[in-house]
Amino acid sequence: MEDSPAANELVNDVPEASPPAVPPRRRRRWPLRLVVAGVVLAVGLAAWWVVWPMVGGAGSSPGPLPHAAVPFSRAHDPAPAGPSGVPELTAQPVWSEPFATGVVEPTSENVPHTHWWDGEAGGILLAGEWADDHYNQVQAVDVTARTSLWTMTGPFQAMRPYEGSGLLLEGDHHLLVVDPRTGDVTAQADWDPEADPIWAITADAIVTRNAATGELCGRTWSDPGTCLWKEAQDPDWHPCGVALVADKWINTDHGVLDAATGEPAPFGADARVYGKTQTLYLGTDGDAQALRLVTGAGCDGFTSYQLWDPVHDTAVAPTVPLAENVYSFSFRHLPWVFERDRNDALTARSALSGAAQWTYTPAPGRSADDRTVAGPYCVVELSTTADSANGGSTDDTYAGMVMLDLASGAAVWSSPEAYWVGASEHVAYVQDDSTLYAYSLEEPGFTLLWSLPLPSAKVGVIAMAGHLTAVDSATGQAWVLQVPAVPGPWLPWPRP
């Protein structure tokens, strides 16, 4: 996956002790109630300190703009997407003809809703019908061929697609490894999620932890029923969090280990996940840099972090203390760390120096909810409550988004009605209830490249699996964005 199943954001006073699965994103007040699975991304930056107190202080909303008519009847799929799984569409695209996904979500608020995942198998979307804390069924859709592939009935406690390894389904009494393209079960094992919950997943390993003894068990995707290695741990441990480094190493109470072999990593011998003071190493690019975190007594919040060189097992920056009012912090874009305090102010800080670069304070009554980075911008999605910083819910309180300049923290664009769709290397995609918009990440000022009416009144656009797919969960129909065909020279004979 683009984001390994590491916790890219940590809640400082409510430590995450659950396995590092990629959680489904929160529900928003959309008619289709479309939920897209993803991870919380963080802020990368380089700049000076600026305070920008109001959401609507700069920029403009993406009002309905005329879109160019496409005079061609033939169209083709965009070029393959980059590592983000999002295609580059700089020219005016068109929607494909609708096709049936087989994924139909009832309209009542008290029935299952759908979580969408990138199948990590080239053009495959996975849909999980979520209700009562489990998936009733899982379906696969090939958006390249525009067809439904297979359906598997649960219940499953979790579904975790992993590029090159398959789809891991956690049932009540078994583990299944499934080929996302065919639905074939390639490996399986008897398993008790209460007795042996999953502790970590990498491309090469599935690590479980025995609830009674604390012992870790390293398994493979091809044989999840066999422990290749075991590591004794304290049975009473209460870890502050589980974290992966470079999608390879895991934190334990006896240092950082290679998840595939159980052997010590070349760094992090002092890692501890049990005791009064705990030390964790985290990072999505651990071959180059990681972050060393230290907790307070009894796992009472993280107290400091330090940029670390895992190759030479040495610090590359001084220790940065975390203020007591920091509620959560994100570290996807090291060496930059993004902090959120209890007043919902967002601070961009350099892990190299510990210096704050800028702070963004939402307007009164607004809370910065999701954050991600797209090119030279920080994307901040807003809610209408600050309860999230106090453990409350932000469901159904979506309040728009704002784009911040990473170099200064200044707002360059905002909209109370827009939803973030995703971004490739050069293009950002945003939608409202009627239109999809594409903005340049290279030209200054978040320049509009094109806009296109949505193919149906109640659809959400998914930026996954190398495509932009509009899904109407109420009808099960979907449309894929295509690049218009360019006509060739006129010839007096029929084309082949």
C-alpha cells in the first residue's frame, strides 16, 4: 500500500493499542454515505511562523464553472497512476458509461454502510459492508474492466489488503488470505481473534500476540497458521502503540525486531512497549529516517520525540519535547511533524530543530479534522465541533476544507462545501455535491485546471486503484474518468 499499516498519527493522551490496521474513514454528511478507507496523513513543510485565524480569510470556493464539451465519442483510460494510486488528469476528461458494481447500500441510516479500499492489485477496488463492528460481506470491483469480480460472505472483523501479498480477512474463527483479483483463498488458518489478536502486518509477515502470555508469533502470508518465530513478552503489558518502521520492523518490549524473522533490527535495542516509560520507533521510510518517541509514566502520553538514523542507530537531531496540550501529532512527512493541540490549533514543526514553522488556528466553532499534504499545500478538512480533541465524535459535522501554503501556513483557498478526493504528483482533486474539480499543484495559487459535473446527483468520487471512480451506493452504479480520444488525420479509407 502507499501507506504501510503503521500509525501515521498518534493520539497523545489516548494511546492507540489496537493492531495497526488502516481504519475506515469517518462518515460524512453525504447523501450516499460513502466511506473511503484510508489513513490519516500528516503535514510536510518548510517555512516561517504565521498565524491564520479565519477559514474564509483567503481564497475562494470552487463555484460551478463551465466545462469543455468533448467532441469525441471514443475515450481511453488515463496513463497508469503513480505510487499514490491516483491518475494524472491535466486535460478535460469524460465519464465512462455507467456499469454495475454489485455494491448497493440501502438508504436507511440504521443499516450497513460501505467502506471502500484500494485492492492493491492494479485497478481493483474492494468494498466492505460494515455493520455492528464487522463486515457482513466483501466484494471486489475491477474498475479498469468495469465489472464486478466476486463476493465473499462474512462476518469478518477486519479486512486488510496488502500490495503483493493479498487481502487478509479476519473472521471470527479463522484467517483467510485472498487473491483480490480472483477471490480465491490462497491460505487460511484456524484463529481466535480474542486469544491471538493481530499485532502487526508487513509485506512479509503477520504478527500476532497471545492475550494470555503476551508472546508474539511471527507468521507468513502463505502459512498464517504456523509460527516461524516467537518472542516472549510481559503478559500484563499495556503498550502505548504499535508501530512499523519501513514496513519491516516492529517495536517489542525487547527492542525493535524484523517482523519476518524475529531477529533484532540494526537499531532500536532500547525500544520498550511495557513499563512506566516506553520507547517506540516509528516511520514510513525507516531505511532513511525514523522517529524515536518516549512516553510518560504509565503510558500517560508521549513526552518527546527525536529524529533517528536507523542505518547508523544514532540521533540526527536534538530531543523535541511535546507540550502538555498537544492532543495528536502526525509524522508521515519527516523531518516535519504536525501537532494539534486541544484548542484545535495546528502547528508545523521541524523535527531537525524542534522549531515551530507556523500555526494555523481554525475559525471559532471549527475543528481541524483530517490533514494531508499535496504538493506545496497542506489540506485541512474541518468539522463544526471541537469535541474530537476531548474524545468526542465528529460524525456528520463536516464543515468544508482549506488549503494552506506549506511554506507559510497562509490559507490560499477554502470552501465550506468541498470534499477532498485525493492528489497525484501534479493534480489535486476536489468535489462538491454537483461537480468534480482538478487543481494544479505546480502553478501558484491552486489554479483550476478543469471541472466536470458529476454523473449522478448523489455520488462520491474515489481516488484509488489508479482511477477516479464515481460511485452511487444507492444504485450500485459507477463511472470511471477517461481521457478523451484525440482524433488522428482524416484518411480516405477505413481505419483498422
